[in-house]
Amino acid sequence: MASEVLVIEGLKTYYFTLKGIVRAVDGVSLKLRRGEVLGLAGESGSGKSTIAWSILGLVPPPGRIVSGSIVVDGMEVTRMSESELRRKLRWKKVSMIFQGAMNALTPVYTVGRQIEEVLRVHAGISGYEARKRVYELLESVGLHKTIADRYPHELSGGQKQRVVIAMALALEPDIVIADEPTTALDVVVQAQILNLLKRLQREKGLSIILITHDLGVIAELADTVAIMYAGKIVEYGSSEDIYKNPKHPYTQALLKAIPRLRGPVDKLAYIPGQPPDLRNPPQGCRFHPRCPLAFERCRMNEPPLFNLGDGHLSACWLNEGEA
């Protein structure tokens, strides 16, 4: 079995606002093996992006990591100073494809200058060598080298997303976090970006964390899937287990909401209600106010992650007998 490049244990990341403490990530444990693609799925506000910011040590104020452990290639991230994070972790070990490519690029600098800055600051490469590396990176993501002399506003949405991917690969990191990499792109460009990520992952042996609310996107890439709800992991397992044999009612509801091209045409399902306020989450299972299968125990006691075999975990009292 491939070695683990990332291990998260009991991570709690809270936002301390004037209106209360928002428990955005509340006791999450995850593992990522070398060369693996981990899909992290769930509704908006479930804590997916906060996990990414926590791994990079970039949780925006008023948020902070309260407890837990994040180990990247043997380094404990939560104990590192800001200077250590910059020198040892960001871009070199872990990089990120940010959500919204236009917002991730500086509008007054050319694409080439922005990628060169990464190389100059983090690797000490400048001049001709930096420009040569920029051309190589752009060509690796399917862009012509002349793109280096253009400004972000001169590029299409798909081109900007490819530039952001090139920047994330500049220092050949072990882990790439892709936060909603296909948001706001049309379906044709979405397919191109997903195919690009597949190719790069295969050629470079990258470990990827793919964050999205779209289970259809995760099905294209992920080896392992973690389903998040209200700051917690509610189901975890291989892609095959999650898609063919989902155990948690929330996962089942998400899958029923995906349009299907083949098989019987059923009316798309939806999940009634809204995610809970994480300043004051409900007692017991956090999904129980929206769950059609909830019973009294769900309302009183929070379920643990039951091991259903072969690494398939589900946090639902209905699965206790199978554990």
C-alpha cells in the first residue's frame, strides 16, 4: 500500500465571530495516500474549504485551528510558524488551485510574471531559467507559451483555470488541493479541465484533494470519497462503495439528486430544509432535522463513524448492526 502523504486527526477549526463560535470543522480525521485522489463533497458551508485552508495554515481571521493534528510528509503543520509554513510547506509540499480563477490572479500583472514570482520567491529561480520554466508549465497544461505575455482579462475562463493549475504545479508539490476547479465553467470546458487533471495526476503521480459539491465531478476523478455535513465527515470509503453502496441517508439523498443519462428517468429528489447553524448545531446527529429515517436515538446521541469493512465508514445509527 502506498505511503500516506497527509494524515489529519481530530481537526477542529472554528471561527470566533461576534455572534458566536462557528464550528466549521469539528473533529475531522482524513488520510491521503501518495498518488491518490480524495474527493471531498458536501453542501456549501459544510467545512470543505476550511479543511483546505487549515492544511495550508491559511485559515482567515477570525478563524483558527483549535485542536487536532495535520501531518504532511512527516511535518506537523499546526506547530509550524508562519515563516516555516512559507519556506517548507506552501507550494513546495502543498499547493492549491483556488476557487474562481479570475480572483486568484492579479489583474495588473501578466500571467508569466505571476508564475515567475512563485519560482523566484520559493525556489530562487529567476531570469532566463524562470521564463523557460514558465513556458514548460504552460505547455504542460495545454496552453501556448505566448499566453505568458497576456493579462488575466485577456484569457477565457478555461484558460485562466489552466494558468492557475500551472501555478499550482510550479514547484512540483506532493499534494494539490483543487477547490471547486470547474465552478462557473461551461460543461465543455469542465470536461477539458477534468481530463487535464486526470492526465497530470497520472503523469506526475500527484496526490489530489478534489473539493466540490458536485458528486458527478468527483465520480470522474476520485479513488476515495469523503462526504461532509455540518463540519463533520458522515461517510468515507472507496469511490465504488460510495456510489454503488451508499450507507448514510445524506449520501443517498445527494446521489438521488444527480441527473442520470441512462436507466429509468425518475423525478430528481431534493433534501428539504437547510444545513444547521454551526454556532448552535443540533443535539445528536446533525443531519437528523432533515433526515426522513431519523428516530429518537438520532435526536439524542451523536453517532460515531462505524467501520462497515474495507475502509467504508458511516456515521449513522442505522449502520450500527453492520459495523
